[in-house]
Amino acid sequence: MLAVGIVGLPNVGKSTLFNAITKAGVEAANYPFATIDKNVGVVPVRDPRLDALADLYAKGDRRPPVVPTAVEFVDIAGLVRGASKGEGLGNQFLANIREVAAIAHVVRCFEDDDVVHVEGTVDPMRDVATIETELILADIGTLERRREKLRRSAKGDAEAAEVLARLDATLAALQEGVPARAAGTEPPAEFGLLTAKPVIYVCNVAEDDLASGNAYVRAVEAHAASEGAESVVISARIEQELSELGDEEAAEFLADLGVEEPGLDRLVAAGARALGLITFLTAGEKEVRAWTVRDGALAPEAAGAIHSDMQRGFIRAETIDWEELVRAGSMTAARAAGKVRTEGKAYRVRDGDVMHILFSV
């Protein structure tokens, strides 16, 4: 499973957030390096489409079980200035972040004299720059080490020469302070560049700022927009409280705060998008289930997400958009109305497709 790494400076709320999304219920320690080892949690993606389909296939009081898809989150040790040179837990931080496919960058956007800030003052954009600079410096070191070997092999090798040119273009951008994901140079994936990973900026605010944000949030949102990244506003402390409540109590609590849905729901959904995943669905009287595949996957790959035999023996897929199925009232009615499509091996799966795979092995 692809993972999203939760990163940030110490004491920005990373561990409190992680505890909330995994319902760990453990209060984060209030000192730098509270997280020494990475922790991993698999978080279900709340998807109202599953409930709509389960209602469709319900028989009296018997409703088919719902199985959502999930996103894996990794809580990674806090980073400090100088991490690219091994300061603090820098080496461990960089090693952990290399293992994830996307980054949830938690930024402190609240004032609280009782919570120590590693830099002494609250300044979200300085904090963003600190982490981004350390990741850029680590990537520069990676490319400089790779460049010498490539430079030797590029003589008389057109393919190696092309890779070297892309490396040099990316290195030049990094040296100007531009992360690889924004450089437009398409560095080869095997370089494993940290700044090539997609980022979600998570603005951690106080309760009073949850509904409308604050000046700190707006600065981070502008930065995220400038590089085409998503941003999510949450209160990690509130999310932890919500994780300890039942659904009805949580809904009332959110309504009192003037918020429609938990920030964690938005973060999990943003995490799935950052990982480049889409969701297709299978539905019937026995089970309604969500499956994830990479955006752009063809029908046989989706079949393989269910079982390798289905991919190997794929024949075709009966496909309908979930909303059309719900509107039709049943698969039988949808077929009668001509809404169910028969798709072959070249079909590109769409988010929200309900699929029935036909295969033979």
C-alpha cells in the first residue's frame, strides 16, 4: 500500500494528528522529538457512495457490509534545521520520508504559550521554508553523487546523456531553491528525490480558527496554490477529541464549531488524491466495496486489484457510474435502460465506476 508521511517541525501537532486518525487516543508529548520512531496507521476513507449502494442492495433489515478503501499514514520524527547534515534526527527523518509516496506537511498555525516551538516563535512560512530547504539540500546531495557516475557513462551513450541532461536541469532548479516537483524537469523516478513527492499542506489551527482560518492559514494556502498543491485546515486537538466521540456526538460537536465535516476526512481524501489514486466500486447483496487503482489504470489492472486471477483471465467489465446505478434503482433496471456499458481491456477506469468483472482462468 502506498503511504503518506506526516512530517513537520517538532511540536507542530503531528503526533496528535496521527493519534486522531488512528484513534490511538494517546496525548503527544510536549517536547521536541516526541516521536522517535516512525509509527504507521491505516485509515479508512469515508465514502458516502458506499452507503448509497448498500442501501440499494439492502433486503429488508439486511444491509450488505461496507468495506471502504484506506490510506496508510506514517508519523515521521520531527525535523530541525540542519537535518540534511544529520542534525537532530535528520538522518532518520530523511530515511523514513524516502519510503513514502506523498507528504502531509503539518504546519503550526496557532499561538499557544504552553506549547514550545522549536524556533521560539510561530511563523508558518519560516517553518515551511525550513523543511523545504532541508529536503532540497538532501536532494542536491543525492544528485551530485549520481552526477559523477552518469557523466562518465554518458560518453557515447545517448540514453545516459539524456538522463544526465535532466539531472543537470533538476539540479540547477534545486540550487535556485525550487523543489523538483515544481521544476518541470521530469527527474527519473529512480533518483528518489524527496522534493519530487507530492505534498499536502496541513494547517493546524486553534479551535476558534477552525471554521474561518487565520492570517497564518491564508499564507500557507497561497504557498500551496503557487505550487499546485492541496491544503487542508484542521485542529489536531479537536480531531483527537472527535475520535473519542460517537458519530452523533461528533456531528453535534462539529455543528457547534460551524464545520460540516471532520478535517481528517478531508485530509484522508486529499491523501488519496496526492497518491494519484482513484476508486472504483463493486456492489451486490453480499458486499459493497471500494478498491483503489492508480489514476489512468486500465480495466484489467482494476480486475487485478480484486484478484490476480481476474487480471490474468480478464474478458470484459460491465460498468456503470455509481450515481446512474442509484438513480436506476437496480442493476436490472440500469441494464434495461441501456446504462450499463461493456468495456474491454483498453478501457480506462473512472473514479466512481461500479464494475462487474467477467474472467476465465
